Amino acid sequence: MATTTATITLSSGDIADNRFSVSNTSTLTNVGTDTGMTKTTGLSRLELSAITKIVLFGAGGSTDSTPGTGTGLAINKGRFYIKNLNDRGDGTKFVKLMMDDFEIGRLYGGDWAFYPWDGGSGSDLEVKPSSTTDTTLEYIMFYE
Amino acid sequence: MATTTASFTLSSSDILSQAISLSTTATLYKGGTTATGLEQMNYHRAIIPTGTSFDLIEESDALKDNSNYVYIINKNTAAADYVTISINEEVIGSLYGGDWMFIPWSCDLSAAANDSTIEIQAFTAPNTIEYALFHVGETLVTSADS
């Protein structure tokens, strides 16, 4: 097994009357156990320049493991990290973070997300830029 | 405006032949602005009983199509205890004891009613969770006796 940790710190000196700070670390483990995940896609870097939906990971572990075409990795119960590496610019350009054609949220320049992804039928993990401006993403999946 | 940052560190010394480590920090801004920080936050702690899917963070007009950020952690310690997080009737993923997630949430109201609401369901045992919503606005309910 491997030991991989993910730490988040949320911090603000002025969103509340007193300083707000929350920090937690989780170890990436297989489903329902303390056994560390041993598989990863590795860190990928992707440049997009069209307002086109791209499947980063296909659901069910059958296809679309790479952008556009995909050759198939059995990814289930993943832990997914993605970041929009662009500068924020004028704050109007973003990348839609999507699942099965549905918009979860928007990654503006500098934004990141980390969340579990169970896969399963119809749960393709997708991104779609809001403009034709060159957009660079980095992402990595850890999985069982 | 407020300045709130979300920092992330990922590291492993043995999942690959070489150690990996990455770190990043984002400031939570309102959508459509160059640098106007989100200034509203809700922070909750709840015990989620098993057997039912609950609305955790409800969609609303005040939140739609903008920058909101959601943080959820499962505070249970048993590795087998978990909750599922769903949006639009689809499970995004499962948070086992100790797991956390952080996502942008645009509260897309273009689909059917309640489709953007973030839902949660506990399995195995009641799960204690904490969650935060950093948001652009809140739909306040007029008092019934006002």
C-alpha cells in the first residue's frame, strides 16, 4: 500500500468577527478500509482553446480515460484533483466542471477542486471552457 | 469584501517511484470580478442519520450561476462509515470517515427544480459531518408573522 495525504486549509481574517481557520488532512484509502490507494493516473496537463466539452474520465471505467478519445482505465472510487492554471484575468472566464452534462461548478483562473468520484453509469467527469481563450488545466486521479 | 483562501497540499512518498508533492492556494472571489472576495459564509455541523437522502445545501436564486465554494468533511472515525454526496440526482462521490471534499458550486438552475441542490445520504451508521458554504448571497425567507 501507499500513503498519500491530502490537506486543506481554509482561512480568513475578515469573513467573520474572529479569524476563521479550518484545516484537515485525509489519507487516501480504498473503500471502507485503512489500506492506502496504490493507483494513480499521474499528473496530467491539458490545454484547451475551444468551447467544447471534454471527457476527462469516462464512467464505469470502460472508456475515455484520456481527453477526447481514451483507451480505458478501470477507475472507480477515485479521488480527483483539478486546477485551472490560468490567471484570473478579468474574472469572466472559467472552466465548467461537469458530470454527465451537468454543471457542478466553475473553475476560474487559479481555482482548484478536490473531491471523491464514484464513477458509475452516466457519471462521466467532464470539463468545458467558457471561452476560446487558451486554458491550461492540471489534474490527477487516485483510485482503487 | 473579505479575503478567504483555500490551500491544498497533496503528497506521497511511495505511490510512484518518485515522491510527489503539490501545493496550491486559491482566493475565493465572486464570479465575474477581478478580485472581489466572497464575504458570506455558512458553517454547519450535523449528524446525518442513515436511510434517507437529505438536502444539505439547497439551490436558490441568490446563489445561481456564480462562484460558491463548498467544503464537506466526514468526521466519523470508522473507515467503513460513509456518506454519498449527490447533485442532480447523481452521486458525485462517497466521503468515508475522515475524507473531505472542496468544490466550486455554481448552483445551475437551468435544469429541473431542485436539480442543483447538494444532497447527502449516510450509510452504515449515522455520520457526523461539517460543511461550509462560501457564497455570493442567500435567499432570506420573510417571517410569517411580519
